[in-house]
Amino acid sequence: MKLVWGIAALAIATIAIASAPPPNHPQVASSEAESLQAFAQMLTVMTGPRCQNCHTLTQYPRQGDDRHPHMFNVQRGPDNHGSPGQQCSVCHGQANNPVSGVPGANEVWRLAPLSMGWEGLPAGEICRHLKDPARNGNRTGAQVINHLKTNLVMWAWIPGADPHGKARTLPPMPYAAFIEAAETWVRSGENCPP
């Protein structure tokens, strides 16, 4: 009986492989092009200060459009939530503070782990980090999309004003368009530029 099931499974696998379009087939090329275009759109947001300030490769967060080191010598800490005695949540609350200009979101404020840092990386490397479970928090493509739908990420589109009252720069595309690009990237194969 096992031999029969094994032969049946082999036949199904052979049919699936035979029916898949070859790598140079127009459908595959179209899907790859769609994926690369979607990632290029995502990249315009991911390389902006709202993302890069927290997805840094430093031991400290960055601030502002110029991405300067965080004031008061704030450090990453062992769990990316700040150093003991100076946790991010001491200043960063559940919403933007209009009096002090300190940003906040309805989620615990924190830095992305160093493995998720993108600072200064070329586009292809950022893409490979984003889809690599060892660098993205062990997430599948669908789980990356779920992360992009968290309050912490959505904050980038409602960042409020800085401590000087100047409005923070918004990402270069609307949030809904960013999510649509990310979903297209995942659906069309998570292709990365070279």
C-alpha cells in the first residue's frame, strides 16, 4: 500500500513540475517584474527616516529627518527597549505628546533588533534581510505584512511634530499604497534586486 501511495505522490509531483511554466516563460518574468516594482515602491518608505531611525545598525536610536543620534545618550539596551533605568517607554507613551513633541504609538516603543537593521545597506540586501527568517524575526511573508500593519509601523504616517513644533516628514506614499505594494511583493514571489 505504501508503494502505491509513493508512486501516486511521485506522479502528482511530476505533473506539477511538468505543468509549471519554465523560468524564462513570460508569466514568470511578469511576476518577477511585478515583484521587483512592488519592492522598489516599498523601499522608498523603508529607506526614509521614519523607518531608518528605528531600523538602525547602531547601539542607539536615531531621531529627526537628519537621523542624528537620539538625545540624552539613549542606548539600545539588551532587549532593544532601551538600557535599564532608561527604557523607551519612560518617554514614549501610547500616543504622540503634543506638548513635548515626543512620539508615541499604541504599542510598546522600541528599536528593531540589530538583525533587522537596514541602515546604509543597498536595496538588494535590505530585501534579502526582509525575507530571511534569521533576520526578520522568523517571519513568513504574510507575517511581515502583519508586522507592517502594527501600530508602531502605522505611526510613521501620523508622526506628529518634533520637539520644536515642526511637522515630521511623512513617508513618500500613502499607508494603503505601501501595504498594497508589500502584499504585491509577497504574492508575486518576494523577488529582490541584485
